[in-house]
Amino acid sequence: SEGGPTRRPQILNRAEVSRSMVANYPRAERENGIGGDPTVWFRVNEEGDVTFRQIASSSNECNLDVAALATAEVVRFSPALNNGVPLEVWVELPFSFRSRR
């Protein structure tokens, strides 16, 4: 049986992801104080490359889900390791869009 990772993938570019979230936050939603927390599933392979991404749970605001997927394109991961051996895993990552109004 295949065990889970002893080390989960780590986000390698948090500052870039934060900038992308700000850039992708739709203007109308931001200006009207509409926020949300869509969650994205990532399939991360043994090299740490994302091979698949999709909305895992919707924010119930279509434009925020689209913004989360656009931001998800930027996220870079280190590979998961199981006792030092890289393995392919799923990662679930929430994106919190909050207006500063």
C-alpha cells in the first residue's frame, strides 16, 4: 500500500501568489465589497509540477472562482516526499478574496 507523504508540497512563491491574487481580484467585486473563499485542487507530480487544477469548492461567486483559477496558474510547489522519495499528490489550497472597503 502506498503511504502518504512524509513532507507535503510547499508553496515556493508566496509573494508572487499574493500579487497575483490582488491582480486577479475582479474590480466590480472588490469595489462592492464582495469576497469569497474558493478552494482549488492541484495535482502535483514528482517534480513538483502542477499537472491538473480545478475548483474543489466554489465561493458561490463565479468571478471569484475564475480569479482563483487564474491565480492557481502562478502557484509553484516543491514536490511531496515520502521518506525522501518524490511522489505525486493532490493539494487543496484555499484562496481568500477580501475587500478592504
